[in-house]
Amino acid sequence: MPQEITFPRQFSRTQRFSLGAPRSFAPSPDGRRVAFLGSRGGTERANLLFVLDLSNEAAPFERVVADPADLLGGGAEELSAEERARRERAREGSAGVVGYATDAAVTLAAFGLSGRLFAVSLLPGAAPARELPARGTVLDPHPAPDGRHVAYATTDGALRVVATDGSGDRALAGEDDPEVSWGQAEFIAQEEMARSRGFWWSPAGDRLIAARVDNSPVHRWWIADPANPGREPAEIAYPQAGTPNADVTLAVLGLDGSRVEVAWDREAFPYLARVQWSSGGAPLLQVQARDQRRQLVLALDPATGATTVLHDERDPVWVEPYTGVPAWTPDGRLVRVADDAETDARVLVVGDRVLTDRGLHVRAVLDVTDEDVLITASAGEGATTPEIGEQHVYRVTGEGVRRLGSAPGYHSAVRGGGLTVLSSASLERSGSTVRVLRAAGPAAEPVEVATIANLAETPVIAARPVVTLAGKRRIPAAVLLPTGYDRERDGLLPVLMAPYGGPHGQQVTAAQNSYLSAQWFADQGFAVVVADGRGTPGRSPAWEKAIALDMAGPTLDDQVEAVQALAADFPLDLGRVGIRGWSYGGYLAALAVLRRPDVFHAAVAGAPVTDMELYDTHYTERYLGHPAEHPEVYAAHSLLTDAPGLSRPLQIIHGLADDNVVVAHSLRLSSALLAAGRPHEVLPLSGVTHMTPQEEVAENLLLLQVEFLRRSLPRP
């Protein structure tokens, strides 16, 4: 008989039900096709490149244009250390074609596979994907907008270009220095600023803006593999808080061999947050000060390398780089997102006009045309209804704001030409629905012309979160009870708090898949509470910035307030409260049992940051300041000094290969606990990074956590 598929096994083998789900959409300007990535099924890791063909709207169909199994002759992928690092920064756990780029017309796609360079026509009846000659191991290829060339970075630090007919491969930049790379984003850009690219084509396809990264100032750390003592430790350049960052500069590189250095005040503004080069105007740069209280939008003259300040943004707490901006409208107005401190609103600004109000909290700019700006936004503090955990897509014009669709849920979109690919998740069903819409006029609702199949597996359980606002602070929260729970029969339940609780990590969303693991824990006999306190995104600038110089206090206080307030309406046994989390959630879990053992009775801390001075510059200094200027703040956030006070069960889990939150965090906490004679458990995960993509590891971690929590929160 076939073995029963349990949720832990299914959850791990499907990579949290992400496999088989379509993603990375590229609609063509002529409205005839949409390129996208996806695997053949919900347990298949290898992504293929597909095209949804809309040539005949009465009969749209999907076709495969690049299959890694064919291109590699059935052989296994071979990933360079640099490519593995890129995927780790992007939290990419799949295989095959994990990313691609197209020309402006979406007629040609280029991608890397096993360090080799491939290109394929996206037009019907075209030749199969072909390998282009490339020197070195390929990283992050991008075709020119006109489709005549492909530029790519290499693991030896060069930026190269080759014609799409396979001729003329040559280096545009490169140095005989292992510390210097061209065309690649540095660690901080990838991990903290959501900038994964290191070069940008001109609209004419005749030159590029390229980043030069010199890692020589960055301190060195070594990641060992204790399970294999014969292997040398891996050396990484890690910009620890308070230490030097990589030196990042820019140059404009012409296909004719020309080079123009880009000038800005790099001493005052060392962080390169955004680069955008479109046909709407001069190239735009966004640069930040090290303390992140000021950032500039610069216009670049590519002929001279000179820059001009277009906007100077200052904030006494911190400034934010947003997705999709800065950008130009076709008629030359600057598009940006700004925080309005007076109204506590994150707003869209086009030119000198603010086009949204505090009813919306702008999340990202998706597309800019001469008719409108397409954005995602959640309900702001001025919204008439809270719409807890929802995100919607809006068209913004000078005349007003119009929502794309009316169904509740969590929505995102990609637009190109007259096509919009709308991805929608909801609390009522698992997974997401992907619809392709065609514009029907400036004032009309777009018309659905196709759907893109979602091949992700259907979970063997269904999540039933009750989403609400908790306490005086109206903390977004979700409560999940065991399937079939009966209050008269089952009484009060032990509580499991399952937060992330920190910046960039919204957990309470209107999407069922967000709560599947929480529902499984609930079905093991717990009342699971997920709460997004101060510091988490999606509500207002003041909510996010309330943690400045004090991350620990507000984030922990809000978990306490949420669970105590929810006990008035849900069957929560406040005498048995556990907490589990990963990364910042791991820090918060350990913090909870160390500082509030009166509320929290057991904790599972996964990959926790235990000493903030061991984390990176951009993230840590944004929230806690520079350690040399605020040593007392860093001391107040360290879990090591709290270790002697541990009086509750604590399980610490950490991947030994983690290069983001290095295992030193957990080892130092364990050592401090041991020195104080405090019992605790440690699960070291050999070969595991900050993600846990290994199927058996991910499955057994869930089972071991449940076993620990049951032991630690016994029935009275």
C-alpha cells in the first residue's frame, strides 16, 4: 500500500507548496504572449520557461520554450559558489531555470543554467533554446532591449557581452583582482536592499551602467562544515555591523569600448539602493547615507558621468528604498513613494503631486505609463475598513485611485503593454489564481482573456484562521484552533505563538497558504496565534518605525498584548504559552522566555540573532544605529547577558552553513547558558543554510518541535 502523505512530508517536499506555482511573469507589449517560470508539478524542483500564447484569444495555450533536462542532456546542475550565494540571498530553493530576462519586446529570453548561457526566441514556431558561447561561469544574463546582445557577469569578476547570434563575445570590464567584481550586486544590496542586479542596459542597447564592487574593505568570516572536517572552511566577506562595507562605484560602459565613471558624493552616500534606466528620461540613481536618515534621487548624464540631485529625502528615523521607484513618467515627471509624517501615510508622488492619501499604504510601484501608475497597497490608517492582511492592486491617475478587482485577498500584478497578470490568493482556498487581463480602455475594467495553470499540490489540510485586531494597539493577528475543536469537550488549549515579528516580515496576510504550518501545529492540540506587532510592514510608517533604537521592547510587548487580549475571545490557556520562530522570529522566541517567563513557558528559537553586533551593517544600523555610537543599545538587545536568567525550556535550532545569521549566534547563546548552568536543547543542522530546503530536514524539524512543545507544555 502507498504510504500516507502527511502534512510535514508534503510541506517539505513541495517547498511550502511553492513548486508548480507559476511565477516571474513577463507580458509582451504587443499583448500576444506572457513568459513565465514553473515546474511540471507540485513536487518537481526544476523550473521550465513557458510562454502563454495569446495569438488566438479564443484558444490560448501554454508551451514550453526551455526545458533544463533537454538543455543539460539529462545531467545534473552544477552550481558555482557565487550562484548558490545568489540563490540564498533570494531565498530561492528551486532548480532549473530560476530566473530569466527578456528584451523590450519580450521576443527573446536569456538565462543561465549550470553556469552556461542560453537564449531562446519566445515567438511561435521559433527554433529551440540554444547555448551561446560564453567565457567563464555565467551569472545573471540580460539581453539588450533591442535583443541584439546579451550581457552577463562571471564568477571571475568580469562583465561580458556576446551577440545573440553567438559572435563577438568580449569583456566590457574586469580586473585581475579576486576582490573586485563587475556587474554583480554586493551582499548588502541583495540581502537588505532588494537590489539583485549589478548592471543595467540603456534603452538603445548601446551601453550599460555597471557596478564595480570592491570587497577588500569587508571583514572576513569563515563558515566551516564540522560534519566534514577534511573540507576547508568557506571564506565569506561579511559586513558586520560597525565595520566597513564593500566599496561600490558605477561606470557607463559602451559597446564601443568607452568607459565613463559616474560621480556622486560616495563618502556621504555610500549605499547604492536603486538604478533605473528607461526611455522616459535620464538614468536615475538612488543613494543612501550610511545612517539611512537621508537619501538622494540623482539624474545621471551618461555622456559625462555627472549627477544632479532631483530629490533629497530626509527622515529623523530612517528612509526607505521602495520597489519600482524612482522612475519617470513618459512625459518626464519623477515618480516616487514618500512617508508623510503629519498624516502617518505612505503615499505615491508623481512630479509635485501627491496622488494617494492615508486611506492607502503604498507597498510598491509596478508600472508607469502615460495614463496611470499601477501600484500595490494595503489599507492605511485612514481606511474606512481595516482589510486585515489584504493587499490590492490599484490604478492611480491624476483624477483618482481605482482598485483592480474587488475580491478580498492578497493580490499582486505584473503589467506590460495592454496585459496585466494578476495573482490572487485568499483565505478561502489554498494557492493562488493567476489571471491574464487585457485593458479595455482608460475607464473600463480590464477583461480576462486567460488563466495560467497553477500546478502546486493541494495541501492535505485546510487552514481556518480567524483574522482579527488584538488589544488596544489593534495588533493584526490570526488564531487557528484544532480541526474539530469543541470547547465544551476540549476546554482551554495550550497556546503556541508563531511570530516573525520584525521588519520586512508580514505574517498576517489574507492568504490561506500563509497559515498551513500554523494549522498543522494547531491540529496537534494547540491554539496557534500569529501576531504582527510594531515593526512589521503593511500598516503605516509610524507602526514600522516604532522600533527605532528599541527593537526588543515593542516587538515583545506586542506579542504579550496580543495573546493576553485574544484570551478574552478564544480558548487560550495562558498558563501554557509556547512560542516558536525563525530568524528574527527565533530572536523574539528566545527573548520571550528570557525576559517574560511570566507569560511564555517554552520557546523554539530557529536561526536566532542573539548578538546584534554579529549581524550586517545595513539592517542592524538602520534599526539600532552604529554600534560605536550606541553601544548601550546593542548591549540591551543581546540575549547573551540574559542567559543566566533562563527558567523555561528552550530549544535552539541552527544550520551550520548559514551565512546570513551565522551559527555563532546560537553557539554563543548556548555557551552563555551552559556557563550559567541553564539547561537547554540545541539542534545543529549539518549542511543547512538559513533556508531549510532539504526535504527530510524540513519534515523532521516540524515533528521535533511538536515533540519538544508537548514535553514543555504538559497538561496540568
